Amino acid sequence: MIRGETGTAARPSRTPRGKRTFMTIDWQNFTPWASLAGGLLIGLAAGVLALRSGRILGVSGLVAGLFEADDEWRARFALIAGLVAAPVLLGLVAPLAAPTLDAGWLAVIGGGLLVGFGTRLAGGCTSGHGVCGLSRLSPRSMVATGVFMAAAVATVFAVRHLA
């Protein structure tokens, strides 16, 4: 997360009020080792799922599949439960900072609905296309991931510079 602070760093930008600020890294939230470990665990989980069942690890597909009564319902539920339980269990071992939102509930709900619509439109989410699809060199996943990234860049630009 990058925050603007007056008088530090070397990249000037302008706030909505026209005040000149400089971009700095929020070192407290800069966690490359935890991010690397999380990425490795996601890759390991995706690989194990692909090897054991031939399935692609895509969270949007897992969540959508919770509403289907079939033989794989328990496996989907276990994966979603693991996604929820992991930070809870980590919190028992290591102190976790309370999450904060820099947006109102309307923005959070709207963002969630847009993400849900986008994953249905793209036929998958970032974990399915970005992790599994790219590792299989899927052209469809390359396009979807490119669109995801372009939308993220445009959103950050709009929120930080146009709002």
C-alpha cells in the first residue's frame, strides 16, 4: 500500500485539492516474505488439486459450486472452509492487525458485485485464470488476466487521481 506524505520520497503527485504530495511505501504493510509464502501455498494447493483430481483451483467456481448438490460438494466446502480458517488459525498463533477499510460499505458492496459479475463474464477469477490458467499457457487466461490487471490499474488511477 502506498500513501502520500508531504516532504518525503522523490515522486511528486497532486491530491484532489491540488496540494503537492510525494509517494512513499507504507513499510508496515510491505510484506514481501509473507506474500511470497502465501503465493507458494496457493501454487502448491493448485498443483495438488490438479494432480489429484485434474481440476483447476478457481475460488469463484468453488463458491458457485457450493449451491450444486453433487459428489464434489464436500471438497468445495473443505477448500472454502480452509480459506476462512487459515487466517483465524494464524491469528491464534501470531497477532494480526485489525483490518481497516478506506471505503464506505456502499463502495465495498458495489466492488464485490462488480467482481462477481466480472468473474462470471470472464468464466473464472484471478486464482483460476491468473494462477492455474497462466501456468498452463492458456490463451483465454492470458487475455482474462491482462483484462483483470488493466482494470485494476485503471481503478487505482481513477481513485487516486480523478476522485
